[in-house]
Amino acid sequence: MNPSADHALLLDRGNLKRRRRVSALVGAASTVAALLAVAVLLIVVGSVLLKGLGALSIHFLTTPTALFGESGGGISNAIVGSAIMVGLAALMAIPVGLLVAIYTTEFAPARIAHPIRFVLDVLNGVPTIITGIFVYGLLVAGNQQSGFAASVALAIVMLPIVARTAQEVLSLVPATLKEAAHALGIAPWRATVRVTLPTAAGGLLTGALLAVARVAGETAPLILLSSIFAPGVLTEPGEALASIPIFIFQASESPSPEAHTQAWAAALILIAFVLVLNIVARAFYARSRKRMGA
Amino acid sequence: MDIRHPIESPTVTEQNPEPQADPRAGFGHPGPTVSVAGEPAVTPAQHSRQVGNVELRGLDAYYGSNHAVRGVSLAFDSAKVTAIIGPSGCGKSTMVRCINRMHEEIAGARSEGQVLLDGLDLYDSRIDIVAVRRSVGMVFQKPNPFPTMSVIDNVTAGLRLTGVSRGELEDRGREALVGAGLWEEVKGRLKAPGVGLSGGQQQRLCIARALAVDPEVLLMDEPCSALDPVATLRIEELIAELKQRVTIVIVTHNMQQAARVAGTTVFMLNGELVEVGPTDKLFTNPDDDRTEQYVTGKFG
């Protein structure tokens, strides 16, 4: 059957084969790239598991780091120190970050909200070692290292993450709900507290958890601000505290093979904590999106 | 062409010869004639009211440089249903949103002219905007119950923030649900989430929520456009009951609906008031050619 003159336009005019080849090539390349990203995570988690699992024990988790020259010991002091510093940072950064987000999404006019958003993005891009040096000059120079100084630096790292994710989530709350509240004669700040925040609660929690996960492994500022500490479990933020990232750093610098295994085990604890936080955060976010009808 | 401005007739302008001295009088607390607190829940229809008269005088509304409402003067009488009809974008919703000052919530939006509620200019600088919205309730196009709140919490959301005691809160919530014709359907699941109700029930929940704060005027912006015919019928029956109690202004795209529920109908075009009159006259024998063309389906 001969194609009619009209249908002749639909036929291949020479480069169809080439276009198909290019299409297949691009498709394959992007698939490989995606697999690579997954593979990197699997390799990192896998090698940490392989090398760290052997040294992991209840004893390791409940014993403070051994003194120099002694063997055994664990990371209980590092776990406690990390919890205190990350906890203090969260207490500082989460309320401020939420308030910044509420201000920019609910109250500020666009010409103020946009620059604030930009500033937060820039702050988010500041290398953490620079944040560390800044806090060093502010709190440590002429004074001493402290867990508090470290938590201030971690809070500065957290702040833009909390604020930006909260902004995104708050802007997902349907405008019709805010309208309904305003039309009922509910004052704007009350509408925010009673309607907008509860509706967005899951997503706000997600942002906070991701920020905690992000700073739990933060190392650079801690080297400057809280790395020379007394042995044993310390809980006083006025003095330098141990932390898991610093333990990993110092143990991996040590010549002893036992210390290396301990570094891997501590890395396993840290990575497991971050993974769990990420998974929990995603679950909250999924629930929150459902509620907002997104 | 005869564009009628009812406000220019002496009978309407003399309705409120002496504006009250205190602009807040009648706000915040239900006035004596609108109060339903303390009365049996099923009798709100018994009220005869003198409050809830809304009057627009030379109202202009803008979105930036877009002049959406052009010099509208109009009166909405108490205890009546007035329908606003007109093609999309003719300024119906904008005009209505000027009555409870929701228009100005939109960035770049502003308005000029006067909106009088029982003789008080709602745009007077001494007026509390929150009080305006308590006196002039609003129901939106899409049902929008608060997703984190139960049925009863939704209804009492506007009340809870005014220091009403817990016991009274429940009574007034129940009253509002009865008033919105929803009580029988939800009395067994007051604590269930409000968003779990059907679309029509959600819209009546939103009406109950608006009624709970005891408004004098209820603005309805296409309240049935997201509902099926049966749910629409329920809302229309409800409007007929509620008109004893509140002045109702309903924006609608549905001319049959206007004919069914409204005593007075207003036709708007390109931001201007074209014609206002008794609904049957406007639909059968309008004074303006454009009204006739619109109601007979020649455009819009």
C-alpha cells in the first residue's frame, strides 16, 4: 500500500535512527547517574556497617572514652555531649527559625520577605568552619572552649534550614483556611496559632528533624569550639564537651588499629541516628501534606 | 438607559437618619435583637429584626490599577436575601468582600467609598476590623472547615477566642448547628474531624461556623458551586430559614438559584451596577437591555 501524499510527512526523513539512538543514550546515562547516587549511599552505609559492627557493643555505648594509652573504652561521653550540644542548638534555632518563617510567610510584605529568604539561603551556604571561627572569636577567644559555644555555632547552622523548610511548609497551608479564619473575626496572630500552625505541624516537625540530623554530624565548628575536653562523662555546657563527630575525627587520627575500629563503630551510630531521623521526618511530612490536601 | 440606584430614593437614605455616636456600639456583643443566646435553639426564625441593613455609597474597589468595582451604590435590607448575578470577572465577589473588609487582605487591593452597616461607616478609622467580621459573616465558594479541628471545634472556632465559657460554648455550638440544619446529622460525631463530612455537610458546617458568632449579615460567595444538586437544595432551604435572622447577600452564577432564593436581585457588568430590583421583575421584565440580554442567555 502506498502512503498518500499527506501521510508522507509522517515518514522518517533520514535522521530518525540517529534521534532514537540519542534518546536511548540520554535515558541510559541518567539512569546510571541515579543508580550511582543510590550506590554511593549503599557503599558508605555498607562499609560503615562492615567495619563498625564488630566494635559495637553495650560496653562501647555505655563507657566513656579510654584515657590515652589505655585500651577499651567507648563513646558514652561523646553521645551525652552530642545530645547536649545538639539539644541546646535545637532549643535556640527551632523557635527562632519558626518565628522567622511565620513572619515572612504570614505577616511581612513581599518586598521584605524576599530579601529575608535570600539572606537565609546565603546563610545556609556559609561554610560551617567560618561559622565556627566566628563563634570562636565571639565566645572562645580570651575565654575557653565550651559546649555552649559549639551549640551556638550549631544553632547558626540549623537556623536557615529550620526557617526555609518552615517557610515552604507554611506556604502550602491553603489560603482559604486563613481566609476563613479572618472572615470569622479571628485576629491574624490567633489565626496563625490556632489554624495555620496546627495544619502545618507535621511539616514543621519535619524541618526541625532534618535540621537536627544535619547538625548531628557537623564537625568543623566543634574542632574549634569543643574538642579539648576532660575525660569522663561531662554534662556542664560551660566546659568543652565530647561529641561523636570529634570522637570519630580523633580516633581515626590515632595510630592504633583498635581506635580505628572504634571510629567506624561511632560512625555507625551517627549514621544510624541520621537515617532514622530522616525516615521519621519523611513520615511526618507525608502526613502533613495529606492534611493540607497537597 | 435606566440604571437604578436605590440609594438615591429618599425612602432608603432616611432609613438611618441618625448614625450612632459610638462606632463600636453593637459590635463585639450581640445586640438585643440579634441575640439567640438563652433562647431555645430551634426558634431563631422567630426574630424580627431592625439591624443588619447594609448600604454601599459610591463604592470603588481596585486590585492595583485594575478598577474592579466602579461607583456602586446599593442597599441590602435586613432580613432579606439579595442575589448578585453577572458574568465572571464583573466584580460581584469583590464588591461582596468589601462589605466585611476581606478585600483589603489581598496585597495591592484597596477600596474607596462608604460601606454602612446600620448607618456606621465600616471603613471609619475608629472601626475595629475584627468586630466588622464578627458582624458580617462569610461563607466561601469551597467548603473550608479547619482540617485540624473536630466538627464542634470548627463551629465554635470563632467563639472560643472571645472568652466565652466552656459550657456556653457547647450550647452556642449546638445552636449554630441546629440553625444550619446540620445538628441531626452530626450530633453523634461532634468530636470527629470536620473534614470527614460530605461536601454539602462541610458547607453547612461552614455556615454554622459563621452563624455561631451571631453576625447581622451573612455574605455567601457562590456557596453551592462546589456542591451537587441535592446538597445545593439543602443550602437553599437553609437560606430561606436564615433570612429571618440575618441579612443574606449571595453571589451566584446560577440564575435559577437567584430566582429560587432571593427577593431582590442585582445585576452587575464590568464592575458597574446595571440594575437592581425584585427578582421576578429583573428576570421577566428588566429595565435595562443588558440585563435582559444576560438573563436570557445572550451573553455571559
